[in-house]
Amino acid sequence: MTRLSAITPSGHVQLGNYLGAVRRWATQGTEQDVYFISDLHGMTTPHNPQRLRSLTREQLAVLLAAGVEPRSVFVQSDLVRELGALTWVLECTCTYGEAARMIQFREKAAGQSSVRLGLLTYPVLMAADILLQGADEVPVGEDQAQHVELARALARRFNGTYGEVFVVPNPVTPPSAARVRDLSDPSRKMAKSAEDSAGVVFVLDPPELVERKVRRAVTDNLGQLRYAPQTQPGLANLLEILAACTGKAPAELADSVGSYAELKNAVAEAVVEELRPIRAATMALLDDPAELDRIRAAGAVRARERSQHRLAAALRLSGIG
Ligand code: ATP
Ligand code: MG
């Protein structure tokens, strides 16, 4: 069974990425799973080349530091030739209407005056990511579910038209992972590409900065220490973060603290302690570029080996290669 997940280097890894995804990849992932840094997806909107390169490296280091199995991890662009070839074949399996119908494309394109063609075709690249690796399961949130449906449709269509090559992937709902909210605006989820990072805790933030961000978190003036996500979303978010770090229930934690300030202190301390070893291990990896390069290269070799026969068959059956 192969499960596939990715993180896009559109910003520094934030606490939500860690508690909601990376930590699970590290604790529940197996050697068959595939985790990659989707740097090619980071080019679908205007990007800075140096920043893309350094964020890719940094995210790779964070994943490894967090304990994700190194043999499962690779950088997407290390397979750019393979993915480019398969993406073309799949673009010629996909219709324009199917791509143009993607809700995420319509939403993201609506806010831009000049839309990169890659933003339209990116779900096909995502299908190539999934199908090339032969993933059985793709854990996704609602925003990506339609893209996995597209990958399923393309796998079926290819298999039916040219011959059985691809595993038809299943979208799975990730185990109710914490949805961490922005500390300064609890109506938004915490995101690494947020324009204002005052309410975003990054995994590599120094402890003092984590403490400051938590202390400034928006709560309410009801003065009621209870777990009420609807009416007290800021407080609920802090309780959920503390719950994710301690393994206790949010409501139980609400009963155990005496004031908002005490809760914030507890959250700051728990987050700092949770992130401390990952931050240290990430720094160590970034300080040892040769070691990071070695792990990266080995991951790429393994990802290429895992996919080679499928790519060769797809090219041959579609009349090329
Ligand atoms: P972007 O702003 O670029 O969309 P992001 O922070 O939303 O960045 P993604 O690359 O979209 O991060 O997602 C990487 C992984 O982190 C996914 O599995 C996603 O579900 C998870 N994730 C992202 N944000 C949160 C959050 N606030 N709480 C829990 N999980 C999250
Ligand atoms: Mg996102």
C-alpha cells in the first residue's frame, strides 16, 4: 500500500503543516509511502527562483528532521524529466473542459490579471505525480479532492484506451487532523503563504518569536475558559494547539487552566518544546549540505526506480518512447 502526500515550498513550514501533516508522515508513514516537496507546483503563480530553491531545501530538511523516513522522501523537480513526459501524455488524455472546470483554478485565476498556463494544467501534473508513483491512497482535504478525482479519471481513461498501466488512486480523508488557525485571525487557517505572518508560527521560528506570537494571539473578552469553537474561535484554536502537543482533550485543558494568560503561557511552552528538536535537527542538516544532498539524491533514485516501468509502459502504449 502506497500513500502519497506533498508539501509545496510556497513559504516556510508552519505549525499547522507540522501538526496536521508532517508529524503524521513521520509517525505513521511506512517505507512504501511517498512524501515529496512539490517545487514544480510552486511555479504556477509568480515566484522567485532563489527563494523557491532555498525553501525546497529547507522543507526537505524539516521533513527529515521531523523523522519522515528518508527513503520515502524526494524533491519533485528531481524527477522533472519523467514528470514532464508523463504530464504531456496525460494532458493529451485530459480535455480542456476537465481542466478548466477545476474549482481551485477558477478561484486562484480569478484574483490574477495574468494567469500562468501552468496554473490551469497543474492538476494534470498532480495526476502525473500520483500515477507515476503508483499511489493507492492520496490523503487530501476538500480543496484537493477534485484533483484526485481527475487523477482517477485520467488513470481509468488511459488504462481503458491504451492498456492497463496505472493504479487508480483513492482519495482518503486524513484522520481528523488538527486544523490550526491563524493566531491573529482565527477565521482563517494558518498558512505558510499568508501575506501577514504575525499569526503564523513557523517551525523554524526562534523560541522568543514563538512566545511573542502566541502571547499576541487574538482571543475574546468574554473571560470564559471553555472550549467553544463557534463563539470563541481564538481560544478554541489555542486549546486545540495545546491538545495536539499534549495529547489531552481541548475541553479538559480548558478546565485545567486559570486564565487566558496562563493558557497562552502553556501553549507557548508546549509549542516551543514540540518544535525544539525539529528546529535543532533542521539547522544541523542545513549546516551539512553534503549530507542533505546525499539523502536528496538517494530519495530521487528511489522515486525514479519506483516509477520507471510505469513511465516506460505509458510512453510505449501511447505510441511514443
Ligand atoms: P499554502 O499557503 O501555500 O497553501 P499551506 O500552509 O496551506 O500553504 P500546503 O502546502 O497547502 O500548506 O499543505 C501541506 C500540508 O499541510 C497538507 O497536508 C495540508 O492539509 C496541511 N496543512 C496546511 N495548513 C494546515 C493547517 N493550518 N492546519 C492543519 N494542517 C494544515
Ligand atoms: Mg494550502
